[in-house]
Amino acid sequence: MASKIITKQEKKIVFQNFISLSTLQGINYILPLIVLPYLIRVIGIEKFGLIAFAQALVQYFMILTDYGFSLSATRKISLCADSDKKISAIFSSVMTVKLIFALISFLLLCVILALIPKFRDDWLVYILSFGAVIGNTLFPIWFFQGKEKMSYITKVNVFSGIIYAICIFIFINSPKDYLLVPLLNSLLFIIAGILGLYIAFRRFELKFILQKYTDIQKELKTGWDIFISVVSVNAYTTTRVFAVGLLTNNVFTGYYSLAERIANVIQSFPMDSFSQAVFPRISKVFAKNKQRAMAIMYRIQDNITLGFVISLPIAYFLSPWIILFACGYQYQEVIFTLRLLLGAVFFVGANVFKVQFLLVCGKPDLYAKIHIFAAIIGLPLIFLLIIKFSFLGAAIATVLIEAGVFICTSLIIDKLAKKIIKN
């Protein structure tokens, strides 16, 4: 049955891209696990919390510069076949919008630093962290994903990640060196971005074409629903670390950030790689055969859910040793927070391909509505529970929000599936 639903050629393409992205993710997760214990021991949990808070702020600007292109532009490139002129036009439009948003982001950051004392006191940490936005803007991940050439992403990011880890061990030797952490991170992001652009132009013979306002406006309109949904998602994801930093202190921010980072590893690796590898391929399948695409989605989602049912109880019992390995010390606060967050990890894993299928179906409006609703409910819930339970409140809110998103998405997808079968 599986061979009828998914062809050998499709399996081969998805598997190759999955291996490339998994290698990238593995390096990106393993290197921090090597660096984290050293970093926390040298600069301390308080400075680590400050840097995590700065990265949470900078993440908002990354969302603005991405503008949903990681999905909308990826899909357009994947459906473009080999029309070099059309691909260059899409590439030029997307990069123009991203660069404009990067400039707007920097101006917004300057205003925040000038007007708000909490940020002004450590202004240099935020400025040094902003380089990650520049690098993320330049690196055309969405283009390589659309072309189903993920190996380029792997090569550039693995190289950058290894250099970053080496630099941390060489240059971070005392608490006073904490400013070098965001600086090194930003420099490596920028170098990776420049290398990514070089490969895209050289390997795919792209040409940058000055775009008319109408072309830029078209890209903005295409990515709007996804952008709103991404903003909504981050209203209850990135905001958790940010809210803990606002309402508590750098130490508690460090505790929560550590637990969330480890939970994200369990949640994302290797699921994110598989999701990104499948998305352009299943989009092509859907364009030809909607029922077949739906069958593939359900088969993949069921297997992923089963994987989490088996692995999460193991992660729960191994939490003390996971924290010891990742942090170099068994912080009880981090262990308890991580165990709470595993509930959210399950709901995300059991939902990931259903959510993605809404975009495959060309339903970004439904995708956006689900996450807007979650943000409207979740954002105040996060702040209320943090006020009530400190940093643990962020973990409790995360579980409740992801459970709600899972229920809403499942109901919508089941209804959509019935329509596809009927038609």
C-alpha cells in the first residue's frame, strides 16, 4: 500500500533532502550541547539569561524579515519548474522585501533602545545580537528548499556552526567576555548569509532584477496570511522567553530558556528536517492528485505521532541526565520545567503535518486563523500564568495553548479531507 501512495523516486528525493537537513539540524543541536555547559560555567546563568532575552527580542525582527517567505516563496519556487527568468524575478522580489524589512527592523531596535530603560541599560548586547537578523535576511534558505537542494544549506551552516563553537572555546574565558557571545553569533550568521547568496547566484545562475512596486506588492500580498500566522505563532512561542525576562529576572530567564531549548531539540530533531523536505514534494503531488497528497499526509502524521508516544516517556524519565549533559549541572528548576514542556512537544508533534497540509492545500487563511486565535487566547494566558507561577507559568501556558491548536487543526483538517474525498 505504501508503495502505491509514495513512489520510489519521491522517497529518494525526500530522503536525500531529509538527510541533508537532519545533518544540519544535528550539528546545530549537538554544537550548542557541547558549548552550553562551558558557556554557563564561564559567564554564569544570569548573563546567559540576558543573552537569551536579547535573542528573544531579535527573533521578532527575524520574523518580520522572513515575512512568511520560508513557506510562500518556497512553494512558488518549487512550482516554477526551470523557468530561470521567473525564478530570478521571484528571488529578486523576495530579497528586496527582506532587505527593506531588515532596515526597518534596525530602526525599530534603535527606537526601543533609546526609549525603554530596561533595554537601554544593556544596549550593546541587543546591537551585537542584531547581526543575526542581517545574516538570516541574506541567507536564501527558502530558495534552496524550493529547489529541493538542501545540501547547500547543510554545508554552509555546518561550516559556520563548527567555527562558532571553536571561537566560543577560544575567546570566552571569563564573565567579562559575555559580549563576545552575541558578537560571534552575529558574525557567523552574516558569513553564512553571504556564502548562501554566493552559492545561489553561482550555482543557479540567478540575476538580480530591479523590481517594480507592483511586483513587490504582489510578494507582500502572497506572504501576508502566512506572515500573520507566523507572527501569531511567535506571539505564544518566542514571547514566552521574552515575557519571563520582562516579568522575572535574568536568572529565571536562564532557567526557562535552557528548558525550552532542550524541549525544542526533542520536538524538532529530526522532525523539522523531515517536514521541510516533504513540503515542496507534497505540494507538487497535491497539484496533480489531491487525494494522494492527503493520504501521504495522514500516513506520515500517524507515524510521527507514534514516534512521540514512544519517545516522550523516555525523555521524561531521562530529564535529570539530559539536563546534566546539556548544562553541566542538574538544575532542579530546569528539570521540572522541561518535564512540563514535554506535554507541549507531544501536541506539536501530533499536529505538525496537519498544519503544513493547510498550506499545501492553498489555505493560508485557515492556517492564519488557527494561530491568530491561539495568539489571542495564549498571549494573555502566558503573562497571567507567569505572574502567578513565575517561569513555570510559561511552561504551563505552552501546554494549554498547543493542546488547543491541536484540537482546532484536527477538526479543520478532518472537514477538509471529507471535501477532498467527496470531490
